[in-house]
Amino acid sequence: MTKRILLLIAIAFAGFAGFLTGQVITEKMEIVKYSLPGSEDTVGEVETKEARKVLDDFYQSKVLQMGAEASPSNDVGARGRLMADHFIQVSERFGIGERLTKAQVLADTESGHMHMDHLKHDHIRLVAFGDNVVVVTGHSSSALHYNGKVDTADRVFGDTWVKLNGRWQQVEHCVASAPNGVTRGYE
């Protein structure tokens, strides 16, 4: 009986060792170029035909283009239409972190507490998750006036978009200062 148990353990170990040494499954990543004013290197990273369809649908909805137009013009109405009702912005500005609601972001924009002089993004990446979620990441060197200060430092950002009731809406925006520049993933 002991010999059988040892034999089963040896077979299992040999199978597991073979899996570890040579059976790595890799998916082919396709890079799809999307034209976006202000960001010449916007791409989608897709692994499946379904993911490509989601990114194409997202891109064709023009939400990124509308956002790029609304931000530097500080258009509160246009910006508000892109945001879901339960939108959350998590940000770090000048060493201070904030968690703002849609109403707070729009009020800050309308009052001039937060406004953009110009929008400059690069290294934008689009990734689909399932049938109705797209995550957008990138690097920003836009001039942002915030709380009486001008932020021209490099920043990194991430936006989560969800297709709700047939319309792409931004549910989350996260931004952090990167005063020492950017590194991995932004090459």
C-alpha cells in the first residue's frame, strides 16, 4: 500500500513539475491604434475578438473625444453628461488626497476652483473587461489650476467606463502626481 501511495505522489509530482517547466500558456496581445486628438499614441490592448468589439464600440461612442473637448473648455454640462450618477474621483494633488463625488467635481469646475488651461495626454491605453467595462490609463502633462495653484507636474491617471443603459459613462477617475516622471508601462 505504501508503494502505491509513493507511486501516486511521484506521478503527481512529475506531472506538476512538467506543468511548471514547460506548459506556460500565453495569449497573443494585439495592439490597435485609435486616433485621439491630443494623444498621438492611443492604443487598445486586445486579446480576443470580443475585446476588440468592446473597444471599437467604446471608441466609436466618441466619449474620449468629448471628454478631451470638455476638459480644457471647462464645460460643466458636457463633462456631467459623461459621468455616471455615482461617479467617484480619487485624486492626489500637491500631496493631498481627495475622494470627490460627481456633484463636487462639477461644482469645483463651475466655480473655477478646478479648471484646465490645456489638455495633453499620452501613453493612453484602453483595455476591455467583459462586455461593458473599459479601463483607460495614461500620462498627463496638462496645466491644471486647482485650489489656487497650478499643477503642471506629470500625472498618471486611470478612468473606468461602464456601458450603462446603452451609453458609455465614466464611473471612476483616479489621478496622482508623478513629479519625478513616469516609468514602467509608459515606455
